Amino acid sequence: MNTFYEQNKFFYHEKYGFRSNSNTATAANNLVCKIKYSLDKGKYCAAIFIDLCEAFDIVNHVILLKKQEASGIRVSSLMLMERYLTNRYQFVKIGNSTSSKQKISTGVPQGSVLGLLLFLVYINDIGKLKLHNEIKLCADDTIIFNSNQDNAEHTFKSPRMKLLTSKTLVIDGNVVKYADSVKYLGLIMDENLKWNKHVNHVLFNILPAVRILKRLRYQGIPVSTR
């Protein structure tokens, strides 16, 4: 199925992650290069970082199947996909206690390759939104990016997707405080595109390991640096 979508160039061109030759490093590098290019041209840059809440869990099966049908998937494959998605149940087990089973009516199976692919198909239409901005996707991490000679104002609204308001700029007219730095795919970016905060973050995380290596070295224990 993935081969079918790739050969037919189905996916939005600014979609990264869970695809061949496309990962978080590619997505982050693309964004940084875009910002640097815009700044070199003397433009203002604005980016809205959108975090979709429980994105994989709220995928509507009916809509997903319709999207697959519209993409050219054959009826026999659609029937197989419908059986794969429906009649699933979940329960919780703690020790010897088990809850009753509850039917799963939405969402795609997480932890599976097919589940990731189905989510990409479901969210792919976001690239068709008529916005005067660029939309960049990496799995469920979404960015609305704008570069212009003037500052821009943006909004986002979707009847099917929920947003984590603490990480979003404007929702239904409610303005969220401006952030001078943001963590995107493990990379901390600030408003001046400097990397001091990211470097300090990395140093803070590796410092405990460095201390342990020093102790082992002083005790005469061989330490491999590979």
C-alpha cells in the first residue's frame, strides 16, 4: 500500500516522517534552511507550531476509508482494511484484575507500520488548505510557516482535530502568549535562530554520563568511547 501511494505521489510534498528518505532530521533541516533563507532576504518569519491532541486515537474510520477510496484503493482492499479497523476491543489489566472490554470506534492501531501509514493518509488533505502560508508536517507535528515583508496574523480551526492550546498561537480568537523559543523534533530553536539553548540542553543531559565516565576512569576501569 505504501508503494502505491509513493508511486502515485499521493502524499503532500511537505510531509515528513514514516516515509522512505524522510525523517525528523530532514524535517528540522528543511525548516531551519527555510527560516535562514527568508531572513537573508530581509523578511519577517512567523511559525505556528501545532500539536494535535491524541491525533492517532481520534482518526474517524468512515472518513479514513472514504479518503482511501478517493485515492484509488480497490474495493477488495478497502473491505480488508475495514475488517482490520473495526471490531477491535481494549481492556486494562493490573495484576490479576482485568476491566471489561470496550469497543474501539476510532483511531488506528499504534505501534504498527500500517497504523502510521493510515494516519498519514488521514491527515494528508491538510496540504490542500487554502492558506497564504506553508504547511509542514512530520507525523502529527504540524507547522504553519509564513515569511513576508510584514508581520502576519494566523488562525487554525478544525472540526475533527483538537489542539493543545498551550503550544498554539491563535485558536478561535484566543491569543496564546508568544514564545521566544520552541522545541521541535528534539531541536530547541529560539527567535534569533541561535543554538545556545539547544547546546545547553544537550550538555545538561549528557553531564551525568560524563561524570560516570570520569569516575570509572579514575578507578582504572577501561572505558570504550565507541
